[in-house]
Amino acid sequence: MVLYTSPFPNSFLSVLHSFSWGLIFPCYWIADRLVASFVPTTYEKRQRADDPCYFQALCIIITTPIYLALLVASLPFALIGFLLWSPLQSARRPYIYSRLQDKSHANGATLLTEWKATGNGKSFCFGSANVCLLPDSLARFNNVFNTQARAREIGRRIRNGASRPQIKIYIDSPTNTSISAASFSSLVSPQSGDRDNSGSNNSDDSRDAKSGGEPNEGEDSNACIVRISGEENDHTSDREADATNGQANNGGPADHSSEAEAENPKGQTPNHKQKEGDSGSLDSYTASRESLVKVRVGDGTVDQSTINNKLLYKASLMKKTSMRKKKNTDEIFDHEVSAFFPANLDLLCLQEVFDKRAAEKLKEQLHHYFEYVLYDVGVYSCHGCCTFKFVNSGLLFASRYPVMDAAYHCYPNGKGTDSLASKGALFLKVQVGSTPQDQRIVGYISCTHLQALAGDTTVRCEQLDLLQDWLADFRKSTSSSSTANPEELVAFDVICGDLNFDNCSSEDKLEQQHSLFTRYKDPCRLGPGEEKPWAVGTLLDPEGLYDEEVCTPDNLQKTLESEEGRKGYVVYPTSKNHCSNQKGRKAILKGNGRRIDYMLYTEEGLYLEWKVEVEEFSFITQLAGLTDHLPVAMRLMVSTGEEDP
């Protein structure tokens, strides 16, 4: 299948489209600013709280006639542009495929090594987020604004979190979790060239660490292994800590401040800037203790942690770090609320990237880490759908692995305001490796966004039916294997996106019992209407986005880890018997909030000799203040059952 690298099949149509959009854009921009001036966010209201009441009214009285006059003047040009633009959409392709040509600008893609399926297995990390990148006037109805600046900052934070090296710490004694100064120096500069300075002792430790758990073949080269001996002291002396802190500061990236300054655009609103100590920012100097160390306590032998090599940590913080145990020890995989996107994020699905200029800015930032990006997904005008479509599907896909095939389908049954967008499903096939016998190892991932309006249960169920049918057709049409002669080995099949229903609301019973959940597994769910106790709602209360308790990644993380905090800032399942307002509600709340962003996986249709299981699931707060949804991430382990050579 051919991947489309441009929206039109020839340059003439592309030029004609650019000309028509150039005629439409002034009218579109003026109308957007006019509506936005009447829809202030809570942040703007607080900023203007000290201004006299007449001041804002005076501004509106002055600017509104100017906007209206400009709007009327631009309408004739917009009409001409629309008459050219609309028929061109019949020749438009359903997405744009962008591949990074200059890999020197990528931090993540160059670190990948091809998986040969000769070891015990390999893990793959998936992420999904609704980023609310609508035209600014529409985004304000969700209490977010400055779409262009948010797009740039969202991309910057995602690549910042994903490009952190994945540190694997092996502890000899489960009862001693101290981290020595020597070990910490390895943590703060895991990619330095001086890893073997400690001589034979270091070599012995490396061999011992491998005996405790060798990294899987094909694992990323920026994974760093640190061994903590059981004979270590239980604390680090202040002198050692100071020495280590000095090494960290000396080993930091030289272009740290210049990069942050270059990427912080003028006029960027304060909710997009980060304070010192905010772990979600590229300018951060500290990180939350929970995000630094995460312990797997199933066997008491392996401690996996991820840190940000662009952040400078203080050794005193490491002294205070304690093991973070899972609340539900019966769970077979790790789960947490994290202030960072997971290290070595492989595949990313985003929803509500509706604004085309914002999509370009977001793509540019993501290309610093992801080599392959599909954006501007969907159809416009009347082409391919029953009703006129003013905006695309809002879907965006980014990958570190090459995309082999892609297909998009538009849901034909959208209702209300959702029918104005070409909401649908994007299906992708990626190559993640090859066997020594030259068999391709592939994976399937589907990204979707369902009907949003409350009460449209039947519409969403029909869309889930279409999703399964389209996915089955896509797998059949893109498969080049047969049972007798498998040319491809399927490693995973994942569905992710904003499904706009939760697993607790009584109004969503039909969706909760849909057949999709019999084939695909939801790591956060026990059954229809019953969530696992650690699952967290992903829909935030828009009114509280700029409160101090949730406006930074660290603060939002701490708030979500508290039951009382969740009740104040997460939207809970609605009921006909009580109001949906979050503030001051005394009614008994079910679950931990409305979880409408899903990541599903299946074990059906994969290579029979391999086993797929969840290794880690995260609710991510790194986009605090930038969107009203919580991103989610899932790490799958594909076990081959073979021994390392």
C-alpha cells in the first residue's frame, strides 16, 4: 500500500488548494477572534479580577465593530475561496504521512535497534491523549486557549518525557534499597562515555546484573543498568551527595537554557510555562520522588525506574526516595499516576488535533523524537461522508517504527455538532523487527474518536461495530501471510482513543457490554460497570484546570493520588438523581472518575507461539494545564519463550 506524503496527487491541485485556503483564512481567523473575545477562560477572568468592570466592556465595545467590519470585508473573498476549495476535497487524500529525513534532529528514532526475536521478548510502549487542539474560539468552551502555543508546548512535553533513558536497577537485597553516590552518578548521566571507569569492579557488577535479569534483545540502546549491592550502606553521606550533585550539574546538557528559550514563544500564556521544580517542563530542575523510582515488588529482585536525562537532580532527593508499592498487590503489572510520559514511548495516538496550523507545530515538535508521523487525517466537504465536514477527524499518529500500511474510515452516523467533523478510525500496520529467517514482525494499532454527545449510546455502539468490521478488513487486506507459509509474525494488536463513555455510568451500559470487550482486553476494567480500584478517571473538570492544585504535572499527580483530590477535579459518572457539578458535591461517587480514554489489546490473531501481557499502565499528568483529558500509556511485553543466546 502506498503511503500519501502530500494531500493531493499533483502539485497543481496543491497550489490551487493553497490559493483557495488563502482566500478563506482571513475570514476564518477574524470570526475565530470575534467569538473568542466573548468566551473568556477562568484564567483570564482571574487575571482581570482587579480591573474595573467597565474596562472589559469598553474593550469589547471597541474591538467588536472592528472585527465585524473586517469580517464583512473578507466575506466576498472567502466565498470565492470556498467555491474553489470545496470541489477540490474530492481529490484530497485521507492523511499526510511525514517521515523525518534528517535523523540528526531526532532523539528517539536513532536509538532503535531492529528486533530479531532471538531473546526472551521485547516490550512496546503505547500512548494516547486527547489534546483539545480546536480553533481557539471553540477550545475556550473547554476552558483552554491559545491553541497554537499549546500545540508547540504539548509536543515539547511529550518528546521531553519520552526521550528520557529507561534506567533498570537491580537490587541484590530486597530489604536494602539505598542508592550509593556511585550509582547515582550513573543515573544522572546514563549516556556518558565513561561507564567503565570503575575498572574490574564495574565489570563484575555488570556481569552480576545481567545474571539477575539481562535486557531483552532489541531493547533500546539508551537503557542504563545500575546494580545496587546488598552490602551498601543505608544512606549516602552528605559529602558524597554533594560530590554527586556536582557531577550532575557538570554533566548537564550545555544547550539546556538556549533550547528552552528558543522554544518558548512570545505571548505564550502562563498556563503553558513551567515553574522551577515542575517535572513536566524541559526547564525543570527537580522531579517528583514517585516519578524517579518505581519498584516491581512481585519477586523483590528487579527495580525499574525512568529518569529524565535533561533534568538535573539533587542527590539529597535520592536519599529520601522510597519504594513505591502497588496499592493492589494482586495486580500482575505495574500501574501508577506519573508526572512524565513513559521513557522509550514507541507509538502515540492523539485525538482532537483539529486545527491545521496547530497540527503542523505539533508535528514539528514530535519529529524531534518520532521518525514517522501521520496527521491531517480525515475528509472535508461532502467527500466520503453523508454530511458536510468542516474539520478533519482530529486524529494524529506518531511512531518510532516504520509504517507499512495505513487506512482511514469516516463514521457515517455522526449527529449534532459531531457531524461537522469527520470523526472516524485510523488503522496502521507497523514493522517492529524481523526474524533471522527474514520474516517480518509487525504490529497493528487503531486510533479512534467516538460520538461525544451524551445520550447517543446507540450511535457509539454502531461506531464500535464499524470499528471492528473495518479493522478485520484492514488486517485481511494488508496481510501477506498464510497459516502454512507465514511471511509475517504479528506481535500485537492495540486499539486506543477517546471512546466518550466510561465503565461506571448507568447511561453507558450498552457500550460497557459491547462485544468489543470480549475480544479486546481493558487493563483497567474488571467487568462491565466495574473498574479496578487503582483506575483513575481521565476527564478533568474544565472549571478547575488553572487551580494551583492541578496546574502543574507534579501538583496534578499528587491531587489524583488522593481520593479527596480526585473528587474535586475529576469528572465523575453522572446520574439522573444528582447534579454533574463537581464542586461541593456530597453525593456518593462511584469509582475514581469517568475514564473515557482507553487502551485495549488482544491476544487473538497474533503469532501463536508468542505471549502478550501488560507490563505497565500509567495515567500521565505531564500535560497539566494544556488539555482537559489525562493521557494514558501502556507497555506490552511480547514474550517469545526463547532463551538468550
